[in-house]
Amino acid sequence: MNYRMLLVLSLGCVLAVAQEKGPQTIAILPFENNSIVDKEKLDPLRKGLADMLTTEMSKVKALKVLERSKIQVVVEELNLGETELVDKNTTQKMGKLLGARVLLFGGFTNLFDDKLRIDIRIVRTETGEVLKAEEETGELKQFLPMLQALVKKVASELDVALTADEENTLAASDDNKFNSYVLYAQGVDLEDNAIRTERAGKKAEAAAMFENARTAFKKSWEELQTYEPAKRKMDEMAAKAARLKK
């Protein structure tokens, strides 16, 4: 083996190691709604839960979580249904398109006695291999702590050690306001509909939809108070509606 070839191979190894040690890029796909109770009412959580999990996972610096809006564009462009999202070939294709090394997807089930179960699968996009399946089951009032517990499990599975500050930011208390998070999810769904309508060139309709999304986020913020993403989304929707009305 000549010197140049050895140098190229060595450089390749160094870059591979550096990439492994860098932030792990994760894409969180929409969830399946497997609910027994209030299935239709909770359908917005398919996207909303992915959005909220993205927010919580973004608190971990060693994880680079892709924006849900970018993932939604790819899902729509590929015209993928729920069953296709979990197909091995699809996960590999989406991983390449999104530049994500890890995909997270799963489902949620609203059970009897005010219990909720959330299941996720962690998939390595290069191979389509399921690294681990995790789940959290708890009372509806434990919704946010359940999401944060899942974030910790994912970080552990990906060999990411949380700092003390990150542990603190992933430590919500029970708030007994599950319906307020459902309102947030409704806002996410309305926002997606508004974006699609704007792309179709229907500005007036899109503006009205952004206003509706703002109303949902506003109600969520007023009830939760401490959930800053709801306030940010509320302001974003107001700005988007105003832009289309000019």
C-alpha cells in the first residue's frame, strides 16, 4: 500500500470517528394513534406529540433534532402513509433525505382509567435496524414527565450522558392539564393545514387557518402558563397571518 493510499484511509478513519463523536442527528416521525378512548379527539397528537418530543429532546446538546416542519415536507413529498413510515426501506430513504442517523417513531394509546401509553422505536437509518423499543405508561396528568422520561431513555440508548443542567430541564412535575397539551397538538395540525393551503396559493384561507392555529396555541398557553413553546407558536402564527394579509 503506497503512502498516499494510507493517508487517505487514515483521514477517512479520523473523519468517521469525528462524525461519531459529533451531535447525533435525529428525526422524529408522526406517531400512530392506537387509542381505545377518545381516538378521534386525540388524533392531532399524531403530529403534536412528535412536535413536543422534539422540543424536549432538543434540550440535550449532544442530540441534533431536526425540525418537525422539515420532516413533514419529506413525508408529504413521498406521500407516505402510517404503515409506510415504519417500512425498513422507507426509513433508510428518509434518513438519507433528511441527513438523519437516527429515526424515532411509534404510537400512543389512550387507555381506560385516564392512562396513556407511549411507545417508541429507535432506528439506525443506515441499516434500518431497530436499536431499541421503549415505552412509558402513566396517568394523563403525567404527560410531559412521560415525554421527558422517554428522552432520557433515548439518550441512554445512544450513549449520551446528560449534564446536571439537562437533567434539571427534563424534570417537569405533574400538572393535570393533558387537555391543554391536546389543544397545543390541535394548533400544530392547524398550522400544517395552513402551510399546505398557502403553498396552494390560497392566501386568504391560509391566513384564517393561521389565526385558528394561533387561537389553539393561545388557549393552550393560557391554561399551561409555563409551557413556553405554546407562547412561541402563538406569536409565530400571529406573524404568519399578518404577513399573508398584507
